[in-house]
Amino acid sequence: MDLEESSTPIDSFSEEELREMWRVRWKHSIEELTSIEHQSKTWLDAAKPSVHYTYVEFMCCYFNDLLCGLTYSQLVENGYVSEQEKAALLDWHNAVDGYSSPGNDDYDDAAILNDPEWIRIVALGAEAHKELHLLWNEK
């Protein structure tokens, strides 16, 4: 059986189901980018089980795979996130988006993890993530 025959076509999902699947991946990506402990544990593991566990891949998953060039205003308009979620994340999101790794070497995970600016951004993200959890628990 071909892979195409065994996979479920995207058009077999409702818009609501697609939105929920996106939100699960979005929440997971935010968790990864707002935990310095998780980053240290996975990025510096010499026997990484997957290339996903790097700064480059965490950023690609968040910005390219999930946001796809959309702004948070557009995500609100399309019903993917709420205004409150946008407000909770916006400062952190902008800080991550504007971050430049030490020596512009996005592949030096150790240098990034030791960069005071990255540590500040992740801490800002951890606070945003806590705020999101409060919002999610209200529902």
C-alpha cells in the first residue's frame, strides 16, 4: 500500500479539527521555547534522538511550521488564538523574533544557552506561558 493511500487527506478534517490540531502543536512549541531546562537537556545531549532538539529546529517549528509568516493579529482574525493569548505572548514573541545568536551562529546551542539575552527571553517566555496556562484553565 502506498503511503498516500494510507494517510488521511487533510480535507477530511473540519476547520475546527484542523484548528485544534494546530493549537496542540502551537502549545507544545511554546513550551519548548519557554523552558531553559528542557532546552539544556535536549540541545546539549550528544546522543540526541532527533535533530529536532536544537535551537534551529525549535525556531523553525515555531516560526515556519506553525506561524507560516502570519502575525498574531491574523491568527486572532482566523480564530486560531484569542486576543488574550495574543496579549500574553506578544512581548515574548517579538523578543524571540528579534533574537540574534552569539556570533550569528544559530548552530552553537551551547553559546545560545549561555547567552544572557537568550536567558532573558526564555524567562520572559516562561512568564507568558504561565499567563497562558491561567487563560486555558479558565475555559
